[in-house]
Amino acid sequence: MIAHNAQPAAPPAAPEELRALMAGFPTGVTVITAFDAAGRPWGMTCSSLCSVTLRPPTLLVCVRNGSPTLAAVLEGGRFSVNLLGGAGRPVAELFASGASDRFDHVKWQDAPGGGGPHLPHDAHAVADCRVLKTEAVGDHTVVYGQVEQTVVFAQAPQPLIYGLRSYAVWPAP
């Protein structure tokens, strides 16, 4: 057991310090999608994705409070995680832009049993999830999703990654 010194808590790091730290942690790029109660598609670029457990198959995403995509996820209780492939940078930038007509500029489909729109031309795989629980943390909400199904579009994917404030493509196997 490790003993901790009883010292007063230090103030939290400044946002720019955390941003600089996390820039050195390359991660995959996804587009989180969902349908609102009226059936309209919503989506946003997200690099805050984490596998939680295999039993039951669960992942989590972190979504900014006030996001219309978060509202659609919470309304419908379901969402999809589109794992972008190497050619997906324009889509990542589009879904990060806040453009209200983003689904007019990409090919998407409403897959049977899907949690949200699938982006088969830009994603190498999709996970369709049901919301298990949410937790507010600062200005974001952590959404835990049980994976109900996966769809693989590319057997040998070259994922899009983001780090050091730039995009790159994972090399071919």
C-alpha cells in the first residue's frame, strides 16, 4: 500500500496545460452520430473514445454540454461511433466545424438496428450503442454506451489519427 502525504490539494492545471499535454497523445478520430426525436441526423467529431469493458461490451465518449449531438443521444438513448479511415480528414473537419448542413455533404445511411447514421464511405468500422448511463464532468458529459452491434467496412483499415495538432494515417499493416 502506498502512503500519501496529507497535503492540501494543488490547484488544477490550466486548460492550456492540459491541451498541450494531450496533444502529445495521438488518438483515433471518430464521428459520433445520433437521430433526434424528429428523426434528424446529428453528428460531431470526437477523439474522446475509450473501451471500458468487454463484458458487457461497453465504451465511453465525452461530449460537450450544450451540443445538439449530445441532446440527440440523450433523447434517443442510442448513438453510433464511426471510426474514420485515412481518407476521412475532410469529414472530421466538417463535423468539427459546427456547420448545420454537414449531413448534406457526406454519404450516410440509416442502418437497420443502428444507433445513428453510418458513414460507410469515410469510416472503416462503426459501433452502434445503447446509452447505459451518463455522468456530467465539468463542461462535458461522459456517455457510456453498450455496443449492440458492429459493422466493419474495411478488413485492413488505415485509421485516421490525430496528435500534435495534426492528422495522420496509420501505416498499412
